[in-house]
Amino acid sequence: MTAVEIRRLTPDDWTLFRQVRLAALADSPEAFCSTLTREQAYDAQQWRDWMRPASGLKVVAVNGEVPVGVVGAWVPPERGGAVELFSMWVSPTVRGRGVGTAFVTEVLDWARGQRHRTVELWVVEENGTARRLYERFGFQPTGETQPHPNDPRQKELLMCRTLG
């Protein structure tokens, strides 16, 4: 079995990011605040813009030459300097092999390196697997909730972790 490699992306990696992001949207559309149709319509410049360093961190998992996971992190202006972990997806072909753990570790390391004190994330309330992963890293529910942008019947919970 090939080892899964975790890679931090640069702006030159926009085609790899596009490939894995579209795979994630196709596999798990309910997990994202966007849609496959919307992002398939993005042109090359939109993908390049999304990869600018000012847009935060993008990390992929690659199994051989096949991208099998993605996560992002950025600092939303309305969150008082907290880093937001967003859009984490791991392909069913490599789930259970530590990719989610590696992704959370990468985001926490990046946030520390940027000297941020807090990392936040939104998780669908019913996604027990993701919630348990985040809890293992010390994330705690804040009590803040919001309806899922693509399905208001689902509730998202805000989880937070303070960095030491």
C-alpha cells in the first residue's frame, strides 16, 4: 500500500487544488458551502486567486499521484484574528489511515507559525466522526450554531481550540 503524502500547496499548485476540490464536492456535496457546478465554472484566474498566500493555507493528501484529501485554513476578518479550519475532506479510499489527523496537525502548526492564538471550525452537528476527531485535538463546542448554507435543515456547530 502506498503511503499517503501530505503537501502544503503554493500558488503554482492551483491545478492540483482544483482537481481535489472538485473530487471532494462530487463525493460529499453536503459537506461544503459551495457546489460542484459553481466551482466547475471557475476559470483559471479564480483558482489562482484562491491560492494566493493571503488567502491562507491549502493542504492536500496524495496517494501515489492521486489526490485523496484537502483542507484549508484562513483568517476571516469577522472572527477577531482566529484561524478557521475549513473544507476538510478525505477520500473514502484512504479514510481511517490518519489523513484527518495529519490535516488538523498541519492547520494547528500553520496557525502557531502565524502566531494566532485560536483555531475555529464549523462542523455539521450530526457528523460524529468529524466531531470526535476535532475533540481529540482539544476543540470544544462554543455554543454558537448556524444553519448549513446549502441545507438549512442541518445545524453547524462552532468548535474552538486555544493554542498554547
